[in-house]
Amino acid sequence: MHKVLLGERKERKLTQAEIARNIGMSKDYYARRERGSQQFDLDEAKTIADYLGMTIPMLFPEFFN
């Protein structure tokens, strides 16, 4: 998941701070999850997917393929 999220963020030329601010997380909190050090919970994943205009299966393909 973190590879998909990182790729989407870079493709859209967004910073971790921009995404974090727009979804109501601190940059550090978001960054740990994007790196895969910690997991997003379902509500967080839904918030990020909505912000990026994606679905949860698009964001977490490893769980849906």
C-alpha cells in the first residue's frame, strides 16, 4: 500500500505535509504510515482514498487482487 500511496503522491506533486494537512493528520503521523512503519486504520484509509479520488481497493491492491 505504501508504494501505491507514495507513487500517487509523487505523481500529483504533493508533499507529505500537504496531504497530512488536508486530511487532518500531522505530517509525522502520515509519514510513518506512508513509509509502512505503521498501518492506517480503515477510517484513515477511506479519508486518504477520498482525498485522492481513489477507492480503497485501488489504494490497497495487495488485499483485493
